[in-house]
Amino acid sequence: MTDRTTPDRPAPDRTTPDRPAPGTTTSDPTAAGPTASDRAPAGDRRIITLLVVDDHPVVRDGLRGMFESAPDFEVLGEAGNGVEAVELTGRLDPDVVLMDLRMPGGGGVDAITELARRGAKSKVLVLTTYDTDSDTLPAIEAGATGYLLKDTPREELFTAVRAAADGRTVLSPAVASRLVTRVRTPSAARSSLSAREREVLVLVARGTANREIARALFISEATVKTHLTHLYAKLGVNDRAAAVAAGYDRGILGGDAGRR
């Protein structure tokens, strides 16, 4: 019979280093718990910090969950309007601020303007549902690094945030197309409204409905709609509110436009 015994060996040391109690911190590099280097993906990609700004809690929750599921993002906080966004940006100093535009209690454009005035280092990436000239241009002119729509796919949004953190301009295809069209279209052609189109725009600025415009100008309601279609195209907008905003921005509507 073969002897299968083996020489006595010392028992393996199964003790583990002392670990800190939950909720405590330690400077011991062997202590348990993920570090920035543990979370960083291949290539030592840095962690990008974010502030999420939107007036809808469900949107903020969704964005937080989306970004926290990726290893190279960290959401530092949330804000429900532009005023809160400015305050939290100054306190948290995120790499990127994801900014909605139309919010009660403080809009995105005003917040972007104020952050630029304060010299904030955070890059602002607009994330909204609006892509009209009256939204896009003021946001970019105020200092936004990029402009995306909320239907942007997840991976494209991640890529855009990384680009924004590096200071690169990011535009959704729809917004980029509108800006290119605007640049290529001579300003005279965009704003050369006919006398009748100007009359229609003035009445629109006063909040007048199409039926009342038709009565005031002694034309049919269908003709009013035709004039609106033409002036929308010339101003590069899609709706009445944007047409009025563009009219004021370009000096087409004077101080008397809003008077009844």
C-alpha cells in the first residue's frame, strides 16, 4: 500500500486585516471600500462629477440613476431651478452642469448667464425638450458648452458629457442643423417680413387668436395661417411664442407691440 500522507505543514493564516466600522473613513490603502481608482474603467478614465438641474423630480431621479450606473460619473447634487443651480454649482464645483431651460423659479438661460458672470469653471450642457431658435441661441450665447435634447440615447449622452467636461462643444443633430441653416440663410431674408406679416406678428404678440386676427385685418383665417407659416420660415421658428421672441430680439416688434 502506498503511503499518501504528507509532511506536516503550518496551517494557513486565515486572519484578515482589521476593517473600519460602517460609516467610518480610513487612510489605510488596504481597507475595504471602492476608491476612485477602483471605479475608474480601463484606461484610467477620470471620474466626471455632475449637477443635475430640472424642475421635474422624476427626470432628476432618472438622470441620477443613469449616470450612477456608469463607473466614470458621480452625481454631486440636484437642483429644481436656475437659482438653486447657481448656488449649488458654487458650492459643489461639478465638472458638468446638466441644465434644463424652462423652469419655474429661475430659468436655465439666466442661470447660465449668472454662472458665466461669476467665472464658474463648470461646463454647462443644456438638456431640454426645446430646440427653437428662441431657446437655442440665448443658451449658447449665455455660455452653454453644449445643447442636447432629452430624447438623446443614453450612450450618446454619456459621450456628450465627457466631451463637455473636456471643454468641447456638443450639439444635438437637430440643433446643429438649425444653426447651420441659420448661418447659411442671409439675415435680410430671414427678417424681411412683408407689411402684412408684420401686422400679423404684432397681433400675435398681443395674444390675439387667429380668428380675431382675421377679423381685424379683414382676411380669412386660412390666410392668417398662411402668413404665420411664411413668417415662421423667415424667422426660423416653429411656433407663435418663438416668433414673438424672435421679433423682439431682431427689432421687428417695437415697444408698442404688446399694447392693446
